[in-house]
Amino acid sequence: MELWIDLFEDAQTGLFEAVMKPLTLALGQHALLEQAYEATGWFLIGLLQIAFMLMVLLPLERHRPAEPVTDRRAIYTDVIYTLIHRLGLFRLVFFFTLEPPVLALTSWYFLQGGSTWQLDALWPGVTDLPWVSFLLYLVVLDALNYFIHRAQHQFNPWWALHALHHSQRQMTLWTDNRNHLLDDIIVALLFALASQLLGVPPGQFVWLLAVSQLAESLQHANLRSRFGGLRYGLVSPQFHRYHHAIGVGHESPKRVPGGHNFGVLLPWWDMMLDTARFDDVYLPTGIRDQAEQGRDYGQGFWRQQWLGLRRLWGG
Ligand SMILES: [Zn+2]
Ligand SMILES: [Zn+2]
């Protein structure tokens, strides 16, 4: 593990020195060198993720698809979403626009004597071993993800945005990042806030997000797999596909408050709160009004974003 971390840091430093540093200086942004170094890390993690997706997940999809591919164009749009996110473009913009106010807000809150939920304060010594704290943060942030995802379905304005994610009828490993940008911003803000309150070290935050993202790509894959007995320990492609199933996954018995399999990494929260369904079925994915009334959610990136805003304003 140590070796891999060292290798990664060497690559990050190399790329930073060779490209990012000269670029930042050429743009006259001396004050942003630290951020540029961090952005290099995000970019490299994104490259590793995409390599894994192409070399492991794509062959798996070809080997055991959950359903035949009938609409390749629909997949191309999802690839654009994936590249925007995984190569750090979204992160970069977030970094310079919304992260500074979050940091200012949380430091003001702590100065006022606001309580923290730092793991080390609740359980002294627990963060001494980095891998133990890493796993704990992973579990805590995954619980937060579960409740955020339920809220995305529960509240109509939020559903108006999240519906874009569910409008993919040709779900593949690229579908995870198919979200409305406004939805992404809200979720990223909540995560930045939570990681500050929990005291997650920035170096670990990057990897926590990377692990979650990779697991999410696997869960969206067009892959016939429910992980055998491991399905109770990790959300499988079959488990998440059920959440995307028309009529049963996210609108059953009716959309609010129904729905199943909201979990992102672990199915435990669904199991505890009785929203888990492990039925071994692979049903068509999408949204009921799309399938029955032909409601348009858009094919291309900009049209999908625009229609999301229109739904939000009640259109
Ligand atoms: Zn959902
Ligand atoms: Zn999904």
C-alpha cells in the first residue's frame, strides 16, 4: 500500500512540476500553487479510474451484460458526464467558487464554539491508524449519501433534478455521473460541509471520493452480477439496477415516499430502514412518465441540463 501511495505521489509531483506549476505561474497565479498541486492529484486519480473502467469494467460488461445495448448514442452523453467529473473539471470549478465559502462558514462555526463530530473527539485515538479512520469515514459518509439520495427522491424540486440521472434507459458503467450540475453542486456542498465537521484530512477525502466513485461506476455497469453472498456487504450492479427499474425501484408504491435500494456503497442502510430489495431480477430502467407518456428528458448534455431547470421551475 505504502509503495502505491509513494508511486502516486511521485507521479503527482512529476506532473505538477512538468505541467501544472509552469502553467499556473505563466497565468500569474502564484497564490494558487497549492491548489494546483491538489488539482493534479484529482486529475491523476481520474485517469486511473478511467483506465480501470476501460480495462476492467468494459470487458466485464461485454462478457455478462444485464441487457442488450440498443441505443449507443444515449451512452455517449454519459461518457461526457464522466469525463467532466473524473478528469477534475467539476472539482476545479467547485474548488475556486464554492469551497472557500464552505471553509469560511465552518471556521466561523467552530469559532462560535460550534460542536464538531470529529471521530477523534468521540473516540480518542481512533484516527491514529490511517486505514482505520479511512474505513470509518467511508462508512459515515456512505450513511450521509444514503440520506441525501432518499431526499433526492422525496422532495419534488430535488427530484426534478435527480430525474435526469434516472432518465437513462441504457444504463452502463458511464451512467454514474449523469446528473444535473445543480444537483452535483448541492451534493458536493453537503459533502464538503460534512467532511469539515467530521475533520476528514483533505488527503484522505480525495481517496474516499475516489473509492466511492469507482464503486458507483461498477454498480451502474450493464453487468449481470449480484456478488453472491457478498451482496449484503457491498451494493451490487443488480441491487442498484433495481433502484433504477421503472415502477418498482424509485416510485413504488408511489414515488413519495416509496422506493428501494438507495444505498451507494453499502446496502446496510437500506437493510436497516427496510428499503432493501435483493430480488434477482433485471428490469427495464427509466422513469414511468418517460416510458408511458414519452416525456422528453433530452438526449444531449445541454438539452438535458436545460430540461432539468425547466422541470425545477415546474415546466
Ligand atoms: Zn435515485
Ligand atoms: Zn444510479
